[in-house]
Amino acid sequence: MKCGIVKGSLLGLALGSAALFWVFGGRAFDLISWKANKAREMVKKSITSFDDEINMARAQVKKLDPAIAEGAEALARLEDSVKQVSGEVERLRMALAEKGRRIETLRASLDKPVVQRVGSSGGELKAKIEAALARSIDEYRQVERTLGYAQDTLKYRQALVQTAHDQLLEMQAKKKTLQSKIDEIEARHKARLASQQFSEFRVDTSPLAEAERAVAELDSQESVSARADELKSELADLPAFDTLPADRDVRQEADAILQGATAAVGDPSA
């Protein structure tokens, strides 16, 4: 959404350029520069806002640390309770085994001859043994039920320990994944901004063109001045002649001198 706002601003700036040139003429350059600065400020604000969102996301992921710590503490308490229930199960098993041996002993006592003897003494002893056996059987069944409850509790808590342990591992793994994802998003964002800034970079070559034009004009002036000096030198080397009589043939005189046929021009004896 923020990128759309920035793009809209830049598009509006581009579309408004023609109108500004039409209305304001040369002052349009100042207006366009002002609008460009405003657009850059909007881009900077969008960048800052995105950085804030990155920091907020990091802070949100950071909040997982207390939750993981609390989960680890709860898991430790749960594991301790499993140890306690496991100890209770072991104690109940030992008690049940003891009750079983007690029942076995009492039941064997009923078959002894002294108990089977007919008479008041035998009957009284048998009744006591049967009463003790009945109590032992009731106690055995009570311990057996308690052991069943304790075993169910142990299985349930063991399952809770495994689930909590898996959840903590998953939370820790997802935390690392989220941190890596945030780093990746931030890197992509910075790379995209750098690419945009590079693509928008333009070198002002107008000073170079002006400098080249000035050097070309200077070179032209120097060439003209040098040629003028050459022409002046050539003209200065030419001999000066007076106006010749109309009947004088200087070509013929020059040829005669060069051939050695006549005396030099201006000789009185000629």
C-alpha cells in the first residue's frame, strides 16, 4: 500500500510536469524540483515505516522466548509429576504383591490339619483365618483399583510430557524459521531499494557539453588566429614594386637575364 502511494506520487509528478511547463514556463524547473524533494521525503517516510514494521515483527518473535521458557518450566514440573506417579505405581505394585502373598498364606492355612480338626478350637481358628483372608482380599482389590487409576494417570501424564516436549521443539524451530524469514525479507527490501536508487540515478552531462563547446570555440579561435598570422607573414614576404610603364615587358627582360643574353635591367650601357 505504501509503495502504491509512492508510485502514485511519482506518477502525479510526471503527469504534472507538462502542465507546469505550459503554465509557468522557466519557473517550472523550480516547481518540479520542489515536488521531487517532496516525493523523496515520502519515499524516506515509507522506508522508515517499513523498518519500524521489521522491528515490530522481530519484537513479536522475541515474545516467543517467555512462552518457551514458561513451557519448559511447565514441562519440567510435569516430568517431575510423572516421576512421582511412577514411584506411586511401583509402590502400589509392591503392596499388591505383598497382599497377594498374604492371601496365598491365609488360603494355605485353611487347608492345614489343625484348622480342619473337628471341634470348637478348630472351628474358631478357621473362622479367624477366613475373616483375615476376607480382609486381605478386600485390601488386595482396593490396592488393585488404586494401582489401575495410578497407571492410567501415569500413561496420561507421559502422553502430556511427550506432547509438550514436541510442542516446545516445534515452537523453537518455528521461532528460528520466523527470524530467518524476517532477515530474508529485510535483505530483499534493502536490495530492492538499492536497485531503485541506482535505476533513478542520472548524471547531469550538461556541464560537460558546455565545457566541450567552450573548448571547441577556443580551438576554432586559435585556428583562425594562426591562419591570419600565416597570411600576414606571406603578404609581408612579397616584394614591393612601383607602377610599371605600359610599354615595358618585364617577362621578356627576366627571361633575357636568366638566359644571360642581355645586361641587367637598369644598366646605363644597355
